[in-house]
Amino acid sequence: MTNVGTDAATPTPWRLTERIALRELTRSDGAQLHRLDRDPTVMRYIRDGRTASRAEVEERMRRSIAAYRLYPGLGRWYAQRRDTGGFIGWFVLNYIPRTVEVEVGYRLLPEAWGQGYATEGATDLVRYGFHDLGLRRIIGITHPDNLASQRVLQKAGLHDRGWGRYYDHDVRLFVAER
């Protein structure tokens, strides 16, 4: 991974799937990330469904950039289409705050929904977490009504384990263990 948190150059993608390039976030990604988090359809099942302000997005982005050094190999990554370079969202493999759990997740723009990007990216990060990082357990969580994301997690190899409480919310819990 290169260029952590700099604006001098866009980092080279560190992980490639058939159709997705993942790279570290940079401070210059704020507009795209805010575009994602201000969309009510994207945020419908996230926390309380409230869209995020630019300041909130900038703070999350700052923490994400700092986390690359704190937790090597884990993080939140800017996702773009390999064919066009267009921004589609982000993927994450990181610790859930105040737990020892490592979560796989994603947030994609609506125009990227229903095309298999979520499954492709999540499956790749689960494989990476087990094979490259040596993780023993990876979880995914969803809002109880988010059936599409529940299907994605199952296709990525996670199994429904009922209910859990993360981020101060009752959520559906999916687990993959090596």
C-alpha cells in the first residue's frame, strides 16, 4: 500500500478483482464519499437512516486514513470499476469498535447495485482476510430488513447466526470461520 493519506498522487490499487480496483482513501476523495453518504437510498439501512454531513464524512475519512498505519492489512478502501475507473463506493475489512470482531462490509452507489459488485468485493475480502491475514473469523452485519445485503453476505461465504448487537443497534449477524 502506498501514499497513505496524501494528496500528491492517487494510490495504486492494492487489490484487484475481475471488475473492481480497491485503493487506499486519500483526502481528495471527500466529494465522492460525501456523494455516497448523502444519498438517502444508500443510507436507508445504515444506523438511523440519516444522511451524513460533509464534516461527518471528512472525520470518518480522516480516521480511515489513520487506521492504515494502526491496523496493517485492514481498512476501508475506495472502490472503482476497473473498466471505466468510475467510483462505485467503498469496501471495508476492519475491527468493529470496542470489539475483537473483524467485519467485512461495503457501501455502494445505487447505480452499482444489482450488478454483483458487492458480492465480488466482499467475497474477495473474506478470502484475503483468511488467506493473507490469517484471520480465523470474519463477520458481516446488516439491518434486519436489508435482505439484499444478507444475500450478498451469504454468497460471500458467511452464515446467518441470528441476531447481534453492534454499533448500538440490533442487527442480523453473519459469520465465516476458518
